Amino acid sequence: MTSHEMPAGRYLPERPGSGNGELMGFESTTPSPASTTSLSLSLHQFGTELLCQSTDKLIKALLPFKDVVAPQKQVLKLFFQAQELDRVSHELQRLANEHRFAGRSTSSIELPTVDAFQSQTGQLWYSISLVGEQCSLGTIDSLLIRIDKIDHPYVETSRLQLPIVDLMWYDQTFRALKVQTDTLHVLEMAIALVDLMNNVNDKGELPHPNQMRDMTSTLQSCIASLKPKLQDPEWRFDAGRHGMGVKNMQRAVEEAESVLQYLPAISINVHYRIPRRSKDIYTGRQLQMKAIEDAFSASIPPIQKRFVIQGQPGTGKTEMALKYAEEHVRQYWGVFWVDASSSANTMLSYAKIAEVGGVERNENAAKHWLSSCVSPWLLIVDNADDDEPLEELLPLGTQGRIIVTTRNRRHISYNIRGCSSLELGAMDDDDAKVLLLRAAHEPTPWTEGIAKVAMEVCKHLHFLPLALIQAGKAIVTNVCKLANYISHFEDEADRIHRERQRRRRQQSSPSFSRQVRADKESMNVFGSYEILHQSLIGAARKEERFRDALQLLHIFSYMHFQNIRLDILVQAAVAPLREATAVEAGQRQEAILLRKLGIVTPPQSWRAWLQDLARSIVARFATPVVLPEALKNLDNLDAEELEKDIRRRLREALGVLVSRSLVLETPIETDSKPESHQGVAADETERFYMHPVVHKWIRERPQDDDSAAHDALVCQYAKTILMRAIVLQGGDTPAEIEMRREMRPHIDHVRACDAGIHRQFQKNRQSRAPGVLSSLSRNEDQEPVFGPLRAQEYARYARVYLECGLFSEANALLERVESYLVERVGNHHALTHRVRIARSETLYALTFWNDATKLLDQVYESQQSTLGQDHPETLRCASRLAASILTQGRITHALELCEATYNRMVKVYGPDHVESLKCVQQMARCHSYFLNAPKAVRLYEQALKGMTARLEARLASPAVGSDTDGAADPNGPSESDVLYLQTEFATELIKDTSPTGRLRYAEAEQLLTQTAAKRSALSGKEHPFSLLALASLGRALAANGRTAEATQLMGETLEVAERNHGSDNLAVLAGKAWYAAALALHGDLAAAERYFREASDKAMYAKASADDGEHPDRIGHAWLLVDVLVQRSKLAEALELCLDLRETLPKVGGHGLGSKHPLNVLLGKKITEIEQIMRDGAMTASRTTILMEE
């Protein structure tokens, strides 16, 4: 709006103390304040009343364009922005009234300028008046004039529309409205903060410190988001008209930001997810810390700041990062940690960050959440030593501060905007001396003699912090004295150096000279640790706790150095006992059930009987399981007593290691601040870690005995501990699942070590085998012997990979176990069946549905012949097979198998058992594929009623179903099972387009709303099942005519699903089709066509279709595309697609059964309809041509 359009009598107040002048391009008619020592603003000068009136008018003017069948996206965007401005303006009006009537002033606000804090309030209200008037008289009035000029009703295809899309003024107006709203919101929060400060009591205490913290954090975030918009040329909307307005908003933001300097030092920290505290004896490094602080200072425009700390092992990189986090925690809303020492640990760390953000537990989701989080956060990426580019490790965007610690010199040259670095080396002389004496607990004041000896030790250790700390530990534990430490150190360092050189020469390594130089650099630290290790060896001859400590230290070196959980060790001892008890109980229950039903299992063949007998004899004389002494059950205790004994013994051994800093204890991980990390964590979450240098040194230190044999033994200890801690039956509590997920880095590390040891054995055999024998043994890729123990390891490790979402890795392990079992026990053994069923679930998760179905089919055929059709195991497999067959589109076959299985399950379990009800649910799915919605709804309703009753009974009485007839399901359905069934049922309701079915659309929407909320609370808002519930809710909203809400919800959900699971995931493809259907109802046919084409791409379904057929999902999506093509007058393409579908449909499910599908009839009708439209169009065109010729 230009100056001549301004209504008469409107004016803008001057900035207090600024004198008369032009504001926002307009001449001010307001006189200057009489005095510069006070600020006086009348209430009407605040502009809030005028702003409220203007926003009310704007919303009223936009309402007719919003409440139509298919409102434009631009209109909705503008309307929602106007609503936000209206909220802010009315909140400002409320604050203005409070300032007028709350006793702070009478008719005006008198604020003495001598009180800087109080003066700030007047400046804020003045800024509100400036921005409010500009918004009211400039942006809103201009927009209202444009709307008034539109001829009402503006009708196009019976829809009222604003002619926005092709007009340049829309972007300018929306951006102006957006930044003005954000500026007023910032000023509103600043005023609220000032008011909150006025409530400080006589002791200087805040009545609501948490509220102050949250408001401060929000204000900082909003300012950080707004500043770049006010400086970015793309947001400098129409500078000729609004130039002074932008400057006023920039000054307003500065006024709001200056409020923060008057606030007390309140911590805005909410999340502090750091694994441990820095060491209490942290010393020095002030200049380096100042470098980080300077690099992280505010910048305009705001950019993500990154700082790389590079240094050799033992220089204190991680300690510096921890210290910075502790000293600056108050200024960060969130402080997070990523262990980048391995890809597995990186993924696990980001998964924990994702939990904080309430998003899916994966790396991409966590990075995306951090990138979009406007609250200030700090991310520490520790041990990023690989050559992987840092960009792949870090979240993108302009938000946050990131510290990276690394030994890799390549990363120090990481040169992008906002990135700084330093190379951390030796400590300053005086700081090193202080650190050593504090670590040695030398009493102060230190004498000149002690200080001199300490300095000599520092020189020998080259002033490296880690070596100094270990020297102090050796002194404080009486391994040696400060005076004779150097002689101890030189003896051990020389011995290690000689031995490592000898071993390397024997290996004839081409990198020998480089490794010797690396040894010299590391020897300062290694020598310090070797002194402590030798002290353990001496004490181990006398005391059990030292022997246990020595064994644990070596075992830990074959696990990952971070997050070594005490409960993993405990479970390795007691879990096999509990699992064996559970297996025996299950076998007894199954035997009771079989006797009750009169089911006789076919007898074993003589060959199978002899195989079992041979295996039992071999097992009886097999080598005992390799376990460290501390975990053995020598007294045959029960699980409870054994657990108590194991915990006591492990704590004593770990106490020895912690006292020498060979192993360090991790405080319990919470969102608490560093000052609250006190005491010992609870038993179930006690965690320990090793410094990476110690971790490597323990594995590589010289041994007096056969080094390779010793390494193999200790590695087997670690493998066995991890294997035994994983149960294959049960173990489904959240705590147990979380423990197994955290075991993955340990499993990866021990498997890598095991492979390295095997390669070393191969080389040793080659070097010792003369002549021909040497040439015969040169196959370095030869796999280790695969026996029962390795099969157990692979099967149990596979469960961990499955629960971590690493389906390819799990499938590879299970495939190897399956091959071994087929070779040793045959295709018909129960173990082979279980492994194949587990593999089928893995393949299903990988969307290799054909392969999954083939495996289940093999198991089902085998169980029918060995166990009989009515055996519970056979019935459960039949139910799984039916579900798998349905995914291939073999609907008739799936339905027949479901019905037959259900009848047998009713006989075995009864109609209300969970397995029977799952069969009913499967039959409902089949009828849904047949487009028989009424029948599917009835079956879904039956299944949901029964499953809900079983769940309620289980929750009310955990012991329900524990009767001795064996037919019970003591666990019953899970809440997740019921929620999934609710989602399917409600979705089926909106597929019923009959008049009776439409009456239940509101019920479907209500049920899906509840389900989506419960899903998000139970599994997180980005869990696949949560996304499914949200997408289904979008379908219900669209069915009920709320297409604008539906498309917005489904678009956001689809974006998350594609980010987390990829665009070729079959569930994502289904989501695209649902989104396309909602877009079509909303009137956006072009976008609907695009998404339907993506969802019906035949190449995407190759893994899921049966070998001889198409996939029904693809055909269903293509069928919906036909309607969109017809609406867009692409009749020839629509007809061609229909003809192609009619030719393809008989292939669905194979054997020509697809021709019986109801869609075949609908296709015939649609082809006739399109051909008629084309004929009518041709006749009309012909008549038009004749008339024109006449």
C-alpha cells in the first residue's frame, strides 16, 4: 500500500527519544515526547486494538474462499497465516490491557529511563506499535482492497477461487504477513518475559523457573529463525514500499533480544544425553576451550557451526568435548552424543537421539529432526576416525553446534563455511605437572622436590594427558612410587617395544617401519598401562577378584569399547537356565494339548531316530561351553541364586579395573544435567567403557605364551557371552529388547576380531607348511569350521540384527544356519522348520515375498507329513503361509487355506483363541482384496471383538489362560496386535460405498483418530505402524469430505515414510496411492495422476508378485488412475490402460483365477463408458466442423 492510499487520520507514533522523522516511508504527525528522561505511551498508541480489528476483517474476507469443496492451497496457506496473526494480536491486546489495568499504570505507562530494565518495556511496546501499524495499514489493508476488487462470485467449475496462482503479489503479501507475524510474536514473548521478571520475590527467586526457561529457549529459537529472513534478499519483500518496515522489524528483533541480557542465568537445557562426566581432575586447556567458544559465537545470518578437535590417542580430545558441554550446558536446549567409532554405534547413537525427538529410531530420522529443531542444540560426535566424509555423519541445515573429535588428520582440513578446528597435542608443562599430581592424590602444598620429580615424569610421558592419568593411577594404587615411576615405565616400555618389533618382523609386514614409528608415538601411553596390567598379573596369583578382573579386561577388548552392560554378563550366566525352563514348560503344555485332542504324532523314521541318538551321544561327551570363571555355575545353583552370586563376583572384579582406570564406569543415561550424575547406576543399567587406546592395547600387547591361541580363546569367551545373553524363546519385554539392540556393536566387533584371528591362523599354517602342503593351504578365504556352536551363535546373533532392522545381515546368518541344519538333521527336523520360519519373516521384511512364501510352503508340506494337519505347529504355519500367499495376489488360494485352517483351529483351540481370531482377520483381508467390503467388515468386526476381549482379560488378570489343558494363550494378543486390527477394520469401513456403509464413515474416522494417537504414544510417531494409522486417518478424512486436512496429513506422513523406508518400499507405494486418491477428491488431478503413476509402476512389484502373476496392489492403483485420466480428458490413454488391465487381470494369483475377480466386470463397464464418451466427442466435433463449413 502506498502513502497516498493511507486513510486520513491514521498516524504512527515516533520512537521515544528519536525526534521527528519518517517512519516506514510515511511522514509522522505525532509530536516528539516532551522529555527524554521518561517514556510515555498511551494505550491507543500500542496499535493492538487496530491490529485485532484488521485481522478479524482479513479472516472474514478469506473465509468464503476457504470454505469451498476444493480450496486452493495458496488460500489455505494465507488463511492459516492470518489465523496465527490473529492469535498473536489478541494476545498482545490482552497484555496491553494487563499493563493498563494491573496497577502498572493508569491511562498511560510512565517508565523512567534511569532503570534500563524498565525502560526496555517501553521500547518493546513502541516496536509493537510500529510493526502493528505497518501490518494493519500496509499489508492487511492492501490485501483487503485486492479481495474487494474480485467480482463475486468468481466461479470456475463451481468452485469459488482467488485468482492467486499467476499473480506475483501473492508471494510478496504472504512473506510480508509471515515476517510481521513472527516479529510480533517475538515481541509478545519478550513482553511476557519482562512481566515474569517483575514477579521475582524479595530473595531474588523466580516463582516459575521452568516457565522462564521454556520461554527463554523459545524466544531464542524464534529470533534465530527470524533474523535470516529479515536479511535474506528473497524475504526483503518489495523494498521500495516496505523498506523502512523491514528496518523497523530488525530494530524490534534487536530490542527483544536485548531483553535476554537482563535475565538471570537460567539454564534453558531440557535434554542432556551425554554418556559420562569429564574427569574430576580435568586440568588446563583454557586457550583451546576459548577457541571453541569463539568459533561457536553467534553469527548473522545464523549457520550451523562445527568444530573439529584432532589429535593422537591420549591427548584428551573427548575430555575437552565433555568439559565444554558441562560448562555451557545452560545455553543449549539439548546436548546430544554420537559415538562414531563404528557404523553400528553411530546408528545406535542416532536412534537414541530419535527417541528424544519422538521420531522413528533410525539415523536419517534423527538427523532430520535435529536439522528442523530450532531450539539451540549441541551435538558431540566422538571418535570419528574413519575416512568417511564428515558430511555423511552430521545433520544438515543451519541449526546447531557440533564438536567432532578425531585422530584422522584429513578431517582437520574439513573446509566448509562455519567449520573451525584445532590440533590437540601435548599439555603445557605446568598444567601437565598439576594433572599428574592430582591424579596421584599427592597432598598439597607440593614441595619443590615433588614438583621437580613430577616434571621429570611428565617429560618422559611427553606431557600426554592419558599417560599422565595412568601414571597417577599406578602411584595411587601403590604399584610404584612417584620417585621410581620412570624406571618402572622404561622397563615395561622397552619390553613391549622389543616384543612388538619381533612379532612384526616375523609377519614380514610391508608397513613395518611405519608401524614402528606408530609404536613409538603410542608407547608413552602403552607403557603406563602395562605397569597397571603387570600389577594385576601379580595380584591374580593370590586373589579371585584380580583373576576375574584380568579375564574381564581381556574379554572386554574383544567387545566394543563403549556401552559394556553388566546385565549382558549376568544374562550370559542365567539366561540359558531360564530359557531351558521355558522350553520344558512349553513342551509339557503342548504334550497335554495333543493328548487332549487325541493327536498322535507320526513316529520317527529309523534314520531320524539313529541321527538323534548319535547327536545325544556326541553332546554328552562334547567340550564344555567356554566361559570365564566368574560366569560358571560350578555349584549348580538355580537362576535366582546364581544371579546374586554372579553380580557380587562381577562387581568385585569391575571395582578392581575401575580403581586403575583400565575400565571406567558410565553414569546412568538420563536427561538430567551433569551436576545430577551422582552415585552408581541401577543394577539393570550399569554400564562401563574402555578408552580406545586401552581397548586396542589389551588385544595387541605381547604375550608370553602362544599369542594366536590366547587371542582365539579370549575371543571365544566374548562370543559365548554374547550368544548366551540372547534367548530365542521369550525375552520380549522392552528392557530385554533394548539390551539386545545395544549388543549389536559388540557382536559386530567380536565377529570382526574372530575373522582376523582366523586369517592369522591361515597365515601361520601357510608359513609352517613346507612345499606342496603350503600351496594346498593358501586359501585364505576358507571358512572356519561350522559346527553346533557357530550355528547357535549365528541363530542368536540373527535375532539381534532382526530387532535392529538389519534384515539382510540377519538373513545371511540364518541362511547359513539353515544349510547346516539341512545337512546335519534334514529338511523335516523341528529346528530346520523354526529357522526357515524365522528366515521367511526376514525375507518378508525385505519385501522378498516370493522367497518367503516358498520357505513357508516347504515347512508346511514337511509339517503335514511329520506332525499331521491338526498339530498346533502345522496350523500356525498354515496361518503364516496364507498371509504370505495373499501378499502375492493369490487371493482364492489364500482364502481357501484360511478357511480350512480356521476350522481346524476352532477344533484345537476354540473360536476365541488368539490364533483362531488371527485366522478370521486373515479371511477378512481376502474378502477385502475381492472388493467385498460388507463381508470383510463383518469378519474384521468379529476378530476385533474377540481380540479386544482377550486383551482386556489379559491386562485385568495376567494369569488368565494359564490353565493346565494346554489350550491357553497366557500372553494373549498384544496391544499392538489390537491396534493393527483396528486400523484395518476402520479402513475397511470407508471402502464400503453402499448407503448403509457410508453411515459408518464418522465411526471410522473416530476410531482411526484414537488408534493413531495410541500408536504414536506406544511406538513413536514415526514407527511404520504409526505412519500406517495416520495415513488411514487421512483416508477417512477424505471420505468424510475434509480433503484439505486429509491431503495435508497424508502428504506429511508420506514424506516421513519415504525418508525412513525409501520410495520403492511397497507400503510407501500404497501410501502414494492413498494420497493420490485424496488429492483427486481435493481437485488436484495433476498431482493425483503423478502419484498414481508412481504407485502403479510394475517394476516396483517384482519382488512381491507370484512367479506366474501380477500383483493386485499395482492393478488396484492403476484402476484408480483410470478415473483420474478420464477426469483430465485423457481418454485414449485411459482406454489403453483399461485394455491392458483386462489382459493382465487374469494373471493375478496365477492359474487364470484373476478373471473371476469383481474388477474384471468393472473394467468391462469402464471400457464401454470411455468408448461412448469418445464416440460422443467425435460426433460433436464432426457437427461443429459441418456448421463452420456451412
